[in-house]
Amino acid sequence: MRPTAGQAGWAVLLAALLGVAPVLAQDLPLSPAPQAPSPSASPSDAGGLAGPDLPPPGNQPSRQGAPLRVTPPAGSLDGAVQALGRAVLTVDQEAMYRRSRWGLRAQAELAAQSRQVAADNDRAFADLVADEDALTAARATLSPDEFRARAARFDERVTAVRAERQAALEALTETAERDRALFFQAAAPVLGRVMAARGALVVLDQRTVLIADERIDATAATIAALDAELGDGREIIAAAARAQAEAAEDEGSSDPIGGRPGSEAERTPQGAR
């Protein structure tokens, strides 16, 4: 029988490492400002550490709630209706991200990073199992006090490793969310130019449309414009990172001692006035 550490058995503590599922690009929210998804809490899902690969681009499953598309017979629309048709466009926001050069680059990077995190999880778990087995084997040669001390240190290490792996997953989630937020921020003016070029007055998300004439779908044109103007987004992301670093540096330099700058009178000792 394996030794216990505190009130909980080591096997339970080790298995807790398996309760953290990797972040995959297809699991991320679709809105420009998504909320961080909660990690899986199933301690028995050992296979979830590695996670499946992303599906190939362009082979995504149909979204629930996508509008029905119809093609009215030629000449069936009078002038007023045709004018209204030109005033309204629809776009598939999911496709805008996933099928654009920016989205394809981001999905590939996130898939690689997710697999790396999963591999690191596997290595950490294997190391802990090996240490547990070694401590179990040494129990017969240790005094009760020495064994309890080593068991306590092992418990602490299990807790620290789990926190470290959870932090790695949260960092990956934050990276994905930041990438999506920057994409939609950069995509907004591009979509506005597509709308103006089409002479439209409004652009609707296809998720809000029940049925639509396929001719008002501007998704393909928008993706082409995004690819031409934004590329894969690397330069925009780098510029945003530089701006953030500069802002943080400016904030630190304006408050070097950790308090607010204050007035000259506040900074002058009373005896020097």
C-alpha cells in the first residue's frame, strides 16, 4: 500500500494534475472580447492532457444558428428591393477569423503551444509518480519523523507543480484572447471599407440572421480585404506589445517610489520649508 500524505492520498494529489485540460484554438470564444473558459475538472481524463489536433482549415463543422441561404430567380426583385439588398450585408465572424491569414497563423501557433503544454504536463506527472514510488520504497528505511518530513515536502511539490501547470494554461488562454481582441479591433475599419465599397448601410453578423439572400454575404470579400491589409497580424501584434511595454515603462518612470508623484510641497520635508 502506498503511503499517504496528510489527509489526502498522494494518488489523489497526483491525479489532480490531470484535471487541467489544454487550451485549443477551436475551444476559444468567438467574440472580440471573450471570457476565459473554465478548465476541465475531471481527474480521470488522462488523455485530455495531450488534446486533439485542430481540424484542418476550411473543414470546420457547420455552426448552429447559421442563416438559411436562398437565391431568388433572376429578375424577381424590383428596383426598391434591389436597392435595399445593396444596403444590407452579412458576414460570418467565425469564418473571418478562422479563414483569414491572421486566424490560420494564430490557430497553428496555438495548436503547437497547446501540444507543448500537454507534453510538459505529462513530464511533470511522470516525475512526480517516480518520486512517489521512490519515497514509497524508502519508507521501510526511514524513521517515522523523516518519512513524515519527506511526505510533507512531496505534498508541497505536488501543489507547486499543479499551480505551475495551471499558470501555463492560463497564459496560453490569455495569449489566444489577446490575439482575437487585436484581430477584431484591426478588422473593424477594414470591414467598414468593404461596406462603403459595396454601398451598404449596415453589416449584420450571420448569427443574427434567420434566412438571407446569399448575394448579401460579404464574408469572402471581407477575408480577401483582411488578408491584403492585415496580413497574418504579426506586425500588428508586435506593435501592440511595444506600445504596451512603453506605456508600462512610462507609468513606472512617473512613479519611481511606488506612490503618486504628488506636488512639490508634498515632496519637500517640513524642516526644509
